[in-house]
Amino acid sequence: MSFTRKLVTLVAATSLAVVGVFAAGSGASASTVPPKPGLPHVKAHANLHPNAIVAWDTYAEPYSANGTGWTASLNNVGAHVEAHEPTAYPAPSGYSITDTLWVAWAAPATGDITISTYGASGTAEDTGIGIFTGSTMAKAKRLAIADDSSAAHFQAQIASFPIKKGTTYHFQIGTTTGSVPGNITVSLTGHYNAPGNDDLAHATTETGRTWVGKGSDVGATIESWEPTDNPTDPSSPRGDSVWWKWVPTRSGTIDVSTNGSASGDLYLGVFQGLTYDTPRQLDFDSSGAEFLEAEAINNLPVAAGRVVYFQVGSLFGFQDAIRLNFTATYTGPQITKVSPSSGSHKGGTKVTVKGIDLSAVDEVFIGTMAAPATVVSSTKLTFIAPASTVKGKVAIFLATGDTTESATNSHSHFTYK
């Protein structure tokens, strides 16, 4: 599922023609649903560009759209064309786009988009749209243009246009020569490539006691085996997810949160297992109805050497950048040196282990074979290597009670000769 693509549409109706603004989810009434934080919104344009007649009339001061998809209502009455602004439609049209407004949008992921304009009957009946990149109007490069002079329902459309993550695209919106300016609806939808850590088998690997994982769930999917239930809010199942993984070198506790994420309403699941085929969920958190609240799981016990997986995703489709903040507090023993590191397969070799927090260790495992531990101090213990029917290198684990507390590392092996 990592390499699949998924159509993602987030619709927000936004009035650009006046300062009175609304934003509502699909199917909702703008008069009854208040704006949610993070959705596209409009700020009063107190200081227009010197060459602008109406707001968003210049390439330098466009309306800033955001999200994986959006719909906006514009009015280009009073708009003008800038110096250096390309306006001609490809030959043999003979027409141009006029009375233009500008919308800027940064692509949240690589993929392709379809952007459409609809002119209202009796006003702005013949609309046009262009796609540009570039830092200024003088340096802008036109990548595509379309008009609706021959289309039904007054629609201009550029379909399946390839986009690149992080690139800012400027959309030129206007009417065709001879058409009356007026109300124009602009709509963008996208197909986005799934992120590299879309499934657990390709989880992003992190190391160390403290780290910050950065990514995005734009274009993400959900695997068939993944749990979709939401213990915090059963009415809001888990949606598309991305994954991180980390292996503790010692037992202890972890703190993890999504604080600083731009994504809307997230959930966070933590799993642990010997392999990705057998993960077991340890804890879960979601903010439920609290929009943009960070998820957090604190003081969660983890066992040394067993990979920990972090599942992060959206509840309501508001896909965006994700930040995963992690800190581990170790409490279990750790091996730093084994001496001698080899001995006879017949057994009987006295082995000294040096490390950290060894006082509670009562047993040593050489592979699957157990040997009693003699603790000398908190940093030193000894054991007698048991006989082995197989020659070669085996891993050494330290145990306290019924729990294996240390993970293997470059120092924790013994070789039978």
C-alpha cells in the first residue's frame, strides 16, 4: 500500500469577494457551522499593492490557499492585468484571459491535481485559468492554461497536472476577452503519492533516547490489518496512517506526542512486538472532538530489544504535516562489555559482563540457554557459559525475574568454538 495513490479532497467554501467569510465542511451550511481552525480563511486586505484595484489582484499579493483540496468563490469585477502578465490563449484561439485574480498554493505532496473554474450564468460566463511558478510576475513561468469558450456549464479545467511537494503554484483566474467579469468558483482536488512510511513494513526508523520524527499523512492509506477502532471516541474511527519505529536498548518508559503537527485531528497508537508481523498495541490517544489538540502518551513501559511502532493518522481527513516528539527514560540493565567473548562449545567458560544497572539481574541467557548470574556490583556480574550443541556467535540477554531487560548490541555476544 506504500505505493498506491489515493484521491483526497478537503472542501472549504470561502468567500473571497467580501470580508465576511465562512468555512464549512462538505454538506454543511455556512450559516450554521462556524469556521474550524486550520481551514482556509480570509483576512481583511487593509493595504493593497499599489498596482492593485481589488484584493488578490497581483501576483505578488495572491490569496493563499492551503490543504489537500479546496473550493473558493471569487469575484473579478475591477481586477486588471499586470505588466509582464501572460494572457494569450494558445493559437488558434485568438482570445486572452483578462480581469485576473491570483491564488497561491504550496503542494503538500507530490502527485497531480485537477483545478476547475465555474462562471455564473449571466456573469463571468466565459472563464479561464492558468498555472504558474516563479518568485515574481516578471520571472513567472506559465505551465498550463485553459478556457471554457467551448465547454458546457461555463467550466474551464486543467486536469491531471503534475505537482511537486513543496513547490508554490500561482493560479491565474479571470474571464476571457469579451466576457463580463463576475462570480467565479474555483475548485482544486488532488491525487497524492503515498508517503514512504505509509505502512508498518516501511516505517521510518528512529534511534536514540530523544528524537523528533517529521513527516506527513497526505496521500496516506490504511492497511487491511490495522486497527480502526477509536477507544477515545468510538464514533470517529482511525483514518489513513503513517508509521515510525524505534528499538529500546534497555527497558524503561517512553513519552511521545504529536505536539507541533499541522495536521487537523490526529490519533496516536503505540505498538510493540518482536517483528512487524506480531505487533501488540500498548496504548492509544486521540483528541476526539478537540480540534488541533496534540495527542500524548506518557510513562509507557517498554521492553528492551523489542521494536516499538508508532501509528499516526487523521480522524476526519484533514491531512497535513506531522511531528512526532519522543523521549525515553531507561531503567533496565545494559551490557557494555563481555570478557572473554568466546569459549569452548563444551561449556564451562567463566564470563564477566560489565554494564549499567546490573544489580537486579538474576539470570543470563546465551541465545535460548539460561545460566545463573553472580552479581559482583551494579556494573559487573559473572556467569558460567553452558554447553552448546552448535558452534558460532550467539546473543547474550540479561533478565530480572521473568522479564528480559537488555537488548543485544555490538558488545553483547559470545562465540562458541
